[in-house]
Amino acid sequence: MNTRNILTILMMLWTVGGLACADQSSIQTTSARSIGENASPADTAIFNAEAETERSPDSPAAFTKLAALYIKKARETGDKSLNKKAQSAIERALEIDSKDATGRKLNAALLASAHKFTEAREAALSLTRDYPAEAYAYGILSDSNIELGNYDEAAAAAQTMVDLKPNSSSYARVAQHRSLRGDHTGAVELYTKAAQTADPMDKEAQTWCLVQLANEHFKVGNLDKAARVVDEGLQISPAHPLALTAKARFLAASGDLNGAEEFISRANSAFAQDEALILLGDINYKRGKADEANRIYAQVETSMRRNDGDIHRLALLWADRDIRLGESLSIAESDYATNKDIYASDIYAWSLLKNGRVEEARAMIQNSLRLKTNDARILYHAGMIERARGNRSAAKRFLRRALKANPSFDLIQSDVLRDVLSKLD
């Protein structure tokens, strides 16, 4: 379950001059023996780019090419540490030339990926002033404004982007806005279009779009369509970590816990994926293996903190499990102080409820409901808050809407919802 859907890391290489793809011809210039017989094309390309920065230490283009390749490999493998290497390369490029356009674009995108949304928005605004016809800058502006809860501004930026350059990147952003507004049909249409127009040479990009399309189907409880679409993505990129994690989630939702574990293992084979590990913890919890589940959740926390991950996900995890509720509230409150999107306010509301601050929770959940997003988790939280207030009719109304939206939205909380609703009825 993704509480945030940040597009920037995926999109940047589609729109910044095809840096990584353009480098493929240079792969042949260096023997694989220089970095090992079994070096992948991505590793060889990075090796060549690193060598180029040594030959041309005053060339910002050399460092932005290297940064783009790091980012591309991070997307393909799920190795988050590569984004830090990319950031170092970008910083070096901007030291050489602070006005370098490619360096500024990549920097804005990485700021957003690091959840520095205010800084990302300012960087994107600066780019739109200097390059008003550059679609990419409006994409970053849309992404950062979504996370800050500035939805009208975000939608305007996404519309400008698609007007300037109707392509896979801009279609995916408009699809996200439609999903947020509860327009499932429109979101499916645009995610499908994004997948169809993705660069056929960029398998990762194609697969990413298909994963988003699959997640949109899952969001409304259509497990069959979600599974078919993610299988299509896995045929293109069999080792794609997001696709493998999505497949595991769909299998778990359908009751195939053993099959889900197999795909979690594949997703984590190279680098541990936080969402895959959380799902594995949930599977163990559902099987009554609480100690093993807690061990896995602790592993997730270590991973998120070490890799500068989105720790607001921990607030949701702890509130769901009724543990470390003070810390959950502290994280959620801090997150909401800067990132006022509907998911930040949802987790904040949930944490407030679990800490006994019911009326504050109700006021906060209204912020999450304002776009009329058809999100089962938000509706479930709204129902549980109304139940705590003693408003049985409103509680049942929200809980039934959540069950209708997606009866399998969460491996554990879906069961809690059904149990509470049966008692209310």
C-alpha cells in the first residue's frame, strides 16, 4: 500500500533529454572485464560515465549523465543508496555551473524524492520562470504541490505539462489527478495511455506505468484486472521490484499467502523493499506469528531511517498495530506540518484517534475527504472515528463505503473493518 505516489524519480529520465538511454552506445567502449565478467549493461554504463567524469572533471554534462544513470539503476533495482550518489553527482555539476539546466532539473526531482517538497516546489518554480516552455519543470511542480496539498495548483501544472508535451510522463500525472478526484475511469484511461506511449526501449518505464494501472484497479477492488495488468508488466521486466511487490499484494488480498511470500522474496532478492517487508510482516501477523511480524517491522524501521525513507509510513504501521502510539502521533504531526496532502492528514487523523483525541481526529479526517477520493483506507478511518464519537449511523455509512470501494484494501485492517461493521449492524 502506497500512502504517497511520487512520480518524479520515474519521470525525470523520460523528459531530461533521454540521458540514460542516450548513453547506451557508450556501453561498448569499455570491456566488461574492467568491472567484472558478469557486469550488467547498467553497471558498465555507470563505469564509463564515472570514467568520463575523471577525464572531464569540469564538465557538468559528464556529472549529470552519471547522475541520470544512477537514478535509472535505482529505479530498476530498488537500491535507494544510488539516489544519494546521484545527488552528489548533481551537486558537483551545479558547483561547476549553477545555471546548468539538466542539473537543476535532476536536482528538483531528487528533492521531491527525498520528501523535501517545499524545496522541490521552489526549484520547479524557478525552472518554469527560466524555461516557461519546458514541460518537465511543470511535472515537478505538479508532484511537489500534490504532496504539499496544493491540489488546484498541482492540477494546473499537470495540465500545462500535458499541453506542452503530451507523452507518457504527462499522461501519468493527469491520471494521478483523476484518481485523487475519484475518477477511476479517467485514471484508468490515462494510465493505459501512459503505458502505451512509454518509450519501447525503456522497459522499466513501461512496467512502472502498468504497475500504476494495476494499483488503480486494485484501489477499487478489481483484483482480477489488477493481477492481469501487473503480470503484463512482469513479462516486460521480470525483476521489477515495484511490480513484484504489487503482485505479492494482490495474491495476499486474494488469500494466496504462500504465493505472496514467493513474490516478496523475489522483490527483496537484491535490495529490501520496505512495502514488501511490511506486507511480509502482515502475513506473519495474520498467521498468528506476532513475534516474527514484529521482527520484520523492526527491520523496516531500520531500513527507512537508514535510507532517509518516508517514515510517515511508520506512523501508519504503529497506529494500525496499536503500538508506540506517542511516536506515531509525533511523526504524523511533524509530517502534516509541511506536507498537507490527503494521505498525511489521513495518517495524522488515525494517529490522533489511537491517542484518544477523537474530535481532533474528526476535524483532520475531513481534510482527507475533501477531494472525494474513493480510497478505502481513508473511508475506513473516517468510519472508525465516527464510531469512537458514538455516531453509529455515520460510522456504518463510511465503513460500508470503504468495503464497497475495496474489500481487500489491507490484509489486517480489512478484517477489523468487517468485524466492527458486523457488531454495529
